[in-house]
Amino acid sequence: MCRFTVPETDVPAFTERATRALELLTAQPGCRGGQVGRALDEPDLFVLTVAFDSVVAYRRSLSPFEVREHVVPLLSEAVAEPAAFEPLLVADDGSVEVRTSLLASDAGTVRLGEAAGPAVPR
């Protein structure tokens, strides 16, 4: 999920680039779908949301040359804030499924090269 601030004069060019990004990303294996939305109360705010089966599928989707050529430059213009979220509560037909975090409880403290202990979800 990436947010963008787009001046009114740039909206046609932005939507053209976002359309191409959605075409490329949703064609990648493991992509569940995507959309671009515009804030109703702040029309210069847009959000690009794309769902993947896994973090691995997301990372692999950014590998093809066309994606690096068209999508990565667009994503680099997003508002600087966290853009990847894992589902913890998933609802369908009035039922909520509670999912366990994929991040270990020490994910923020173990550094590259350090041995991690048993994985304990957050």
C-alpha cells in the first residue's frame, strides 16, 4: 500500500502510470489483485493497494525488467511511510479469522549475522 500526493494538473499522467503499474503487478505470479483509490475529502491524495500471497511473491513481482522500468520509479514517489502490512484479522461473511504474525518477537532487535533463537510470533 503506497500513498501519493498528486496535484490536480498531474492526475492524468499519474493515473496513466498507475494503470501500467497495476497491469504489470497483477500479471505477476502470487498477485491477488490491486486498485488505485482517491481520497474523497482530499482529492490530491491517492493510494495504490496491491495484495500478494506472500512477501516472497511481492519481492519476486518487482524483479522483471518492465516492472523495474515502470513500477519502481512510481513507487519511489510515494509518501515516505510504512507500505507493507500483514493481515492479522481477516473477516468474511460475518466471521473473523485471527492470524498469527509472521514476524518473530525479536524481529526488530536481531541484526544481520546474529543467530536468532526459536521463532516466537509477536
